[in-house]
Amino acid sequence: MTEASARVAIVTGAARGIGAATAVRLAQDGFAVAVLDLDESSAKGTVETIEAAGGRALAVGADVSDAGQVEAAVERIAAELGAPTVLVNNAGVTRDNMLFKMTESDWDTVMNVHLRGAFLMSRAAQKHMIDAKFGRIVNLSSVSALGNRGQANYSTAKAGLQGFTKTLAIELGKFGVTANAIAPGFIQTEMTKATAERMGIAFDDFIAFAAKEIPVQRVGQPEDIAHLVSFLVSEGAGFVSGQVIYAAGGPKA
């Protein structure tokens, strides 16, 4: 995509899983990619993969829930890679528990990373998008936004991201900026592996059981989400905004 050759994308939580796959895909599309994660050293593997394929990337360490770190990170990205006009808010954590066992810390940690993080990153990046009269924001929600046992915090945060997305689309549309959300279903990542371990289930069995419940009869891979991000940040997706797309192998909402 020649239009993207001079464009810069930020992907948060890009050291592994969906974030890493998305960063690699956007680099393939021609973007220079800021690979942002809590620990800069953990992001270097994704950067090396991108650079080995001839792309441009920068590892950036930042806590997305910390306003000062976010502002500093975006300023550094603008200085070293160029002004960012694509933002993928993917950073996330889980602190699953039933309501009566869930602590205030469990609640606050999830809210801070998912909701506060997406807010701070979007606020910092939007100025560059407005200046460029072009921008794409993609927020990672989840099918858990529809409710999921043991995930009162995570479900609430992921539902909140959908309202946040729709509001960004309304506010920023006149500046050439779109905002959309992707709500993945079961994706085979380290996060879902950790869930299986918490439940005391072998990961292969966990995957096999999940696949039987999905109409396409398989679980998702990080690349499935990366392909969708690629479309949503493209020139051709300029009339798609404020949408929540459930990428779950079948209908969800």
C-alpha cells in the first residue's frame, strides 16, 4: 500500500499474541510500526521479526495507564519514526475471579489497562491524526463484552471500549479519523493458555472443546485479527467507522 509507506502505526501490547501479529501485518502493509509494551525489552522480538523482513519498527516501553509515560512514548515515536496516524489499542490484562472473590485491585488493574490505557493513548495520538487529516483507531474489545462468568471486570472494560469507540467515531470523523472495535472470540494465545491452566485443563483439550462450539469448527489465530485490523486501517475502510466487529467464527451480536 503506497499510501502507508510514509505512515506510522502504534500497536500496544505488541510483544506477543494478537498485538505482535498485528504489528507484523501492518509492517507488511508498509507501515513503520511502534511496538509498544510495558517492558521495552519484551517488544524487541517483534521488532526483530519486522526488521528481518525489511520493515521499520521501534520498541517502546510504556505503561499505557500512566499519562506521563504515554505522552513521552508518543512524542518519542513521532520524533524517531514519524507522526503516528494509526493506533491499535490492544494492550490488556486479565484478573479473573467470581464477584465475591474479586478484589478492588483486580477491578482497578483491568480498568486501568483497558479503558484508561485506550483513553490516554487515543488522546495522545489523535493530535497527529487531526494534523494529517487522516487517522485510524482500532480498539480491541472481546466477546466477553456480552458477559462472561468470572470476568465482571474484563467484561465491563471490553463493553466500555465499545462505547468509547462509537464516541471517538462521532467526535473525530470530521477530521478524517475513523474508530472501530474488534471483538475477538476464542483466539489461541498465551492469555487463553493461561486461562486453561487456571481451570486445570490441558490446553489442547481446551482448544478442542472450544472449536466444537464455533460454527467454523476451529479456534481463531492472532493472524485472523491482524487481517481485520489491516482492513480497518486501510484507505479503503474510510467509510467504516463506529463499528464493533465480532471476529469469533460465527455470529455473536
